[in-house]
Amino acid sequence: MKPSQNKLRIAVTAGLIAVGLAASYFVADAAAAGEKVIRIGAKRFDYAPAHLTLKKGVPVVLELRSSDVLVGFNLPDFNVRGDMIPGKPTRVRFVPDKTGTFTFLCDIFCGSGHERMQGTITVVD
């Protein structure tokens, strides 16, 4: 075998090992965290779903998507916020650490119905 072929084989093998390790790291990381992924969509003046129920202490990833305009997502009781840019998902993570019903709202002016754009998250034991 020529030295150049040997170097190529080593490089390919190292690359495959790196990809495999990275993939297993991300899968293990998500599984270990026990995070629940919840998708929240938005369009002008509306969140869907507008009401969520979560369990206290269970990590959550909110995957936020807007279909039409720039929208904000603000859950002030948990210090969670994100910008919802049309066509680009935004992921925010948090662990609900208290029970009750909490309001989330749009904090970026999105038009004449902006002040009514809100929803609720209920956290139970």
C-alpha cells in the first residue's frame, strides 16, 4: 500500500470515529437530560398551542416557530424569552421550578392585535 493511501485510510477512519462519537454524545446528552420538546407555533396575534401543562422539575425545550412575522416569546415568571423569526426555529430550555398558572406573551410589537397575544403554562406536581 502506498503511503498516500495509508494516510487517506487513517484520515477517513478518524473522521468516521469523530462523527460517531459526536452523534452518540448528542443522543446521550438529550436522553440523559430527559427533556420534553414542545413545539409552539405563532402567527400574527396567536400562539398555538396557547395553553400548556407541564410537570414541575421536568426539563423542557420549547421549540418556537413563527409562520409570518417576527414575534417575541416571554415567560417572565421563569425568566424565559426568545425571538420567533419566521422560518427559523428558536429553542429555549428551562425547568419549571414552581407550580401554578403563568402567562407568556409577545414582547415584540407585531401589529394592532399585539396586546392580546398571550398564552398560559400551568405547572403541576
